Amino acid sequence: MINFSLVDVESIASNEPRSNFAEADLENLADIIIETGGIIRPLVLKVTGVESYTVVDGHFEYYAAVRAREKNPRQGEMVNACVIAPKVEDLVEKQVVSLKGIDSSTKPVIPKPETTKLEPRLANLELRLEKQFNEFKSEFIQERQRIDSQFKQLENLIPQKGEQSNPLTLLNTLDKDELSIKLQRSRISGAEKLAKAIEDARHKKPKQEFEDYRDVVQSVKNLGDKTILTIIDEWSRT
């Protein structure tokens, strides 16, 4: 016999991979399920254990219901289902196959380009990669803005003692030996190598000087944001 009932989504499984369905389509149906309070086409399930079931028909609706539960656990907890008894399982499966054949024969045949099972999976993967890339890009922009803000704050703290007290002026005017001494006094590791790298990078500039602190970081090899912030802080005090 067939019993119609509400079944907990967590107790259902499907032997068809979720990647066979487009994430955008699942997301759209999940939102509709939440708005309407359920699916209008019950899942066809068979019993596999105590309070456990597997999908016979309605795999797409099942994954949409899973997504709906992920988005709204309270609203998408239960799903409409037809639970078939073991003794009529074969007959019901034949009915499902028969109905699918009728559905396909009554629909207009629309020519489609040849596709493979790999294509929908690749499409889903592209969507996920694009989402992760956009999240990474947003985090990167926020981090750069934070660092730039720190630079501006430190620049505003630089005392107005003339150009010679400005760390950028010192980076543009001191020779290698003078730079090395100041870097050592500021407890910067690898002071001699860094002094030479600063002087070499400065000489490669069209005007033989750095435009700003960002230019210094980008031009001098192995000079990171933390080091330039330390230099600005230490040299601004002297």
C-alpha cells in the first residue's frame, strides 16, 4: 500500500548525486518551498530502516527541500511524501517509470545540444569558484583599505619638524650607510641588506626618489607592510 505522510527531511537519502542538478535551480525552488510552506508534488519514498527512507522519485524536489531546510530549519523541517510498502515497491517503481515516459511524450521536443554528465558538475563548480573568488576579493580589498588607513594615521602623527624629520624624505636622501645605521637603531632585522635594497630601488626611479610609502613597499624587495610601519613609527619620533 501507499501512505501519504509528512516525513523529516533529515531521515531521507537519495542515490542520485546532488551535482546532477544546477545549484541556481535548487536555490530558486528552495525559496519557493519556504514561501509556500512545502512542496506541491510529494516525494515517492521507500523504507530502508527505522525512520529512514530513500527517494524513488522526486530527487530534484528532495535536494531543493534539503536546501530549504538549510536556509530555514523550522520552515523546511518536514516534507510531503508517499511512503510505499515493501510488498508493492516493484509495482510503484514501474508506475514511476511509466509516468515519466508519458510526461516526456506529451512535452514538445526541443532540440538540445549534446551534453555530458560532466557539464552540469562543471557549471556548479564554476559557480562555487566564482563565489569564493568574490569573497576573497572583498576580503583583500578590505585588508588593503585597513593598511592604507594605518599609513594615513601614521603620516598624520609625524611631527612637523621640517622635511628632514619626515621618514619618506630620509628614505629618499640618506645613502646606504646612513640608512643602515638608522635601520639598526630601529631594530630592523637585516638592516644592511635592506639599506642596499632601498638605495638600489631608489636609483631605479625616474626622479631618483619614492613617491610615497606605498611606492617604497612595492619597489623594495622583501620590505613588507609591517616593516615600513615600524620604520615610519620609529623615524617619526627622532
